[in-house]
Amino acid sequence: MAKTLFILNDPPYGTERSYNALRLAGALSTREGEQVKVFLIGDAAGCAKGGQKVPQGYYNLEVMLRSVVRHGGDIGVCGTCMDARGMADAELCDAARRSSLDQLTEWTRWADKVLVF
């Protein structure tokens, strides 16, 4: 079983780095024999905010995170980064959970590949 960790740093909107990372994570999570974990750190913590409303036809990162989880992936959000941005646990979408640098360390050791966006 191949194990891939995605570490996202960029904000949810304004650049397309987080979008492209989640496109790849979502596609990989649907493949047989693949395990995917996504860790949101820095400005990427905002990717996991619940209740995102975007213009018609625009991508929605909350929906993309749910897709990864629906296919067996895990989503962690840096708790320190959430606190720095005034995000409460209750604001996270149901696909993500507050996490920590210790969790990121464990996931990094778990992974065969680490992709940083």
C-alpha cells in the first residue's frame, strides 16, 4: 500500500496551490492501494473552514476535502495555526480535525512520499 502525505501551506483562495494539491490528493485517494493524508498548516488552515460559499462554477475546497475523506483519507489542521487565525474547532468542516505538530511528525514518518504545496 502506497502512503502519501500532502502538506499544504497556502491560503484556500487567492492562489491555486492548495486547489491543485487537493485535486491531486483527491485523485490519488480514489486509486486502489493508495492511502492519503492531508495536513493544513499556516494559511492553509483556512481551507478547512466549514460553510464555504463560493461563486457558481468556482471550486470549493471544503467539498474537495470531503472527497478525500470519503475515499479513506485523513485531514489534519494545525491547531497553533488555527489559534493564530482566530479559528475555533467548531468552525472546521466535518472532514477535518484540529491536529498538532506531533501528528504531522507521526504522519511524516508514516508516509512513503511527502508532497509539499
